[in-house]
Amino acid sequence: MENSPTSPAATPPATFSPWRMSVAPMMDWTDRHCRYFHRLLTRQTLLYTEMVNAGAIIHGGTERHLRFNAEEHPVALQLGGNEPDRLAEAARLGAQWGYGEINLNCGCPSDRVQRGAFGASLMKAPQLVADGVKAMKDVVDVPVTVKHRIGIDKGEDYGFVRDFVGTVADAGCSVFIVHARNAWLQGLSPKENRDIPPLRYEVVHQLKADFPHLTIAINGGIQADEVVHGQLARLDGVMIGREAYHNPWWLARWDQLYYGGEPCTLTREEVELAMVDYMEREAALHGTPWPHIARHMLGLRHGLRGARLWRQVWSNHLLKDRPAREVHALALATTLIPEPV
């Protein structure tokens, strides 16, 4: 079932803070097909869209940018932009379509985003961010949050991020998701910006100490349960990015580990079959080619025998015109091939 301005929005019980665990917004990765896949693995984890330009939502096809599956809830819309009136209109549309949160991107360092004077460059204009937050809060009833870095370029002055958070909080934002790296706007690609600037978790911890009334979640380089538990002991939430995408079976334990609920009841094989059903449904409703969906689940068998051959089948360009269920049978057969001695 897809969400539209008139479809019902399923809302799971909020036993814990909605930001306790989340999967990061990732460009070209966390589209609605990826989120549908992740929701099969965890019922409670908060999922984010990839960043969507506010202007594109308003002028470039609202349905194309905002359509999502109702099963994805809880799901948040991340916006990119720097004009309060446009952000407000895009936020209003997002809330109308059923998103449970509107998040403003103040952390993306890409050249394209910099040319538009939004993303991480917005950290240099905290009052503009505050104006955007206020404009959005004036037109929606759902939370308006901000995701940002801890600094710009090589500056390590804590006062920079502290004053940014303080200014934006004064405009009514109470939730900050902090990528614990600087954004180097010159000399690094977006990919390098995810690895080269050093992680400084202590800066995020200091923000929580200075703003105890705010919800502070941390993002950046977190790949293991012991690290998650350590951060949750000091902060309100943990956001996982690339590790959730490349090793998605980790998510199957999150409801139990971090929400006190039951782990995912599906096996990997059942998840894969559910995705095949979804591929067939998407093809019938929207003409979506199955490779557009299958690419998101290539990490499902990460670490298992036969995983490489299994991935090769699902990513084989020569099979793209074959039915998804037929490709599934071929992929499943690779898991039965004995390992070489």
C-alpha cells in the first residue's frame, strides 16, 4: 500500500524515543525500495529518505518525489534547501503525504549542494537555518529536525557547532542528528568526506551536556553493537549509515537489542522472497524494473557461504529482462553449491 495525501499512515507504538535508532539518509541509496526492504527487518527503527531538494518537490513532480509505501512507517523526509518559504511549502507537502518528520540537511558537502548554498554550507548561516526551521514548524504538526556536521573544513572550534545548535534551537528545533565529522568543503569528494575528516564523538557528547533538554543523536562510523550501546548510554539516539546498507541483516536484531521487542521473525530466505513479491507488485503498478529494487538487498547474505555467487546473479545485467521470480530461483540455486575444498 502506498502513501498519498489521502492514504492512512500506520504509526507503530512509540515505546522509546523515535530517534533511538535510525538509518541515515543516503543519496541514491535510501529510496522507497530500500526503505521497504529495511522495514522487513526492523519494525521500529526510524527510516529516512535520501535528501530531496525542496524546489524539486514543489516544481519537479510532487508525487515522484514523495510517494512511498505505508509499510515504511516510521519514515522521515529529509529536505535540502535554504529558502524558508520553499522549505515551508515542501514540508507542508511532505506532512500532507504522511511523513512523520521533516529533517533539514545541514551536512551534505557535495559541490552541487554547495553551489546551491545548502547542505553543510548552511552551518555558516545559523540564523538562516533557524528561519527555515521556524517557517517549517509554522506549517506542519510533525517534528522538524536538523542533521548537521560538527564543523566546516579543518576548524575545530567547539564554539562554532555549539552556537549553531543554540541558534537553531531558539527557533524551536529540539532534535539534532550530529554527524561527528567536519565537512571539508574544499579538496575532498563527498565519499572522502565520509572517511577522511576524523571522527570526534566527544564533541557530540559535549553538545548533549550543554543542551540536556535537546534530543541529540549521533551519526558516523558506527558499525558494532558495543559502540551503539556505548553511545546510547550518553545520547538519545544512534543513526547508522553505510553499515546498515552493506550489512542489512544487522537490522534484524535491532528491535530486540534496542527496543526490548522481538527480533525479526523472518529468515533471510523469507525476506528475499518478500522482496520478489514486492518487485512483481512494483512492476505491475509502476513498471519498475526489478534491478532498481534488487540492488538494495545485495548485502542480505553478507558473510554467508555462497554470498558472492548469489550477489552476482541478482546484479547480472544479462538477466535484467528475465522475470524477478526466475532470477530468484537462479540466485537461490547458488546457495546450494558446495564450497570448494
